[in-house]
Amino acid sequence: MAKGYRKQRESDTSPSGGWQIVYTGFILILLCFFIMLTSFASLEQSKITRFVEAFSDSVAVFSGGTSLEEGKTMINANAMIVDKENAMAELFKKVILLGQQENLQQVSIEKGSSGIIMTLSDKLLFSSGQAYLSAKAIPLLKKIATIIKALNTPVEIQGHSDDVPIRNRDFSSNWELSTARAVNVLRYLTAVGGVDPTSVSAVGMASYQPVVANSSPENRSVNRRVEIVFKVN
């Protein structure tokens, strides 16, 4: 009788292990979910989208990679967001190519945080202290208008000055001068160059976004400029 009782106790205490595995898996999924939430603040939107898709496929509870119901996904394929860095690189290539085709000279093109920046020295466009376009600016702006129309992307025209105060009968400060220059470039591009007015804007920056320190006449000359900023759609 004691022998039978001992066998029964041994069978009663044998671990099944099934619920512990399910519970552990559930806790791990919750941990991954909270790690994902804390990471969202530092991720770009396109990277978040790719991460959510990978996450839903790799940690799904059910077999076959399905998360809720067979045949349904968390993210619609049409909602995919183009990687901004790739779009910026593609736009940069297009601007460079079109600039070569138009034989642009004395113009620099570079990638910036807000878009592709085409920089024109004020000497190419205006007389000193003036906002009226000079005669030598017209051929250059015609080429730029052709590039803008070919790209079909939003463009911001920025006027920049140095830090030397200006006060004449036309302008009381560098704010007015830089804004008037940007607006006059915009007017030519739309009225004469045929650029769509709804795709361009103009803004004056005065002396508050210098490229280099205003520590010498040469540096101030660099800071006096107009920037054509091609933005990613």
C-alpha cells in the first residue's frame, strides 16, 4: 500500500510546463512592445513603418506569422512612406543633372537639412544695396526657371544679407532688403519664367543665417546671397 501511495505522489508532482511557456512568451512580447514605444521618439516615420511590419511578422503568437486573423495585415502596402534620405539623394542627382544640362556657372548646389540648396551670389543678381534684378541676372534666372519646371517640386527662395546695417531711401533694414530680393526673384520666375506660382514662395532672412562669420569683407560677400531651396515632396 505504501508503494502505491508513493507512485501516486510522484505522478501528481510531475510538471506539465505548458502554461509557463505561454506566460513567458506573453511577457516577452509585452517587453518588446514597450521597448518599441520608447524608441519611437527617435525614429523617422519611414523607419517606424518598417519596424512595425517586421515586428508583427516575427513575434506573432500564432503559427505562420499571422498576428490576428489569417490574411489580414497591420499596415496597408499603400501607406508605405518613402525614405526621406533616399528621396533627398534622388532630388540632388536630378538638380545636378539639370544644372549640367543648362550649363549653370558660378552657382553652387548642395544638400541641406531642408532640401537641395542652389546658392547664387548677390553680385550675380543685384547691384550693391539694391533689389532690382540686373541685366546679367536674366539669363541665369531663365535657366533656373527651366530647372524648377522640370522638377515639379516645391521651391523656397531665400534672401540673405550680411550684418552691415543698411539704411537708404528704399530699405530701412536688411530685413526689407533680403525680402525684396527674394520676392523680385520669385516674380521673375513666375511672370517671365513660367514657373507655377503655387509651387514657389519667398522669404527674407536678413543676416541671421550666415554661411560664415561676418568677420571680413570676403566673408560678408559670401553671406550676401539668394538661395533656391528645392524641397522633397
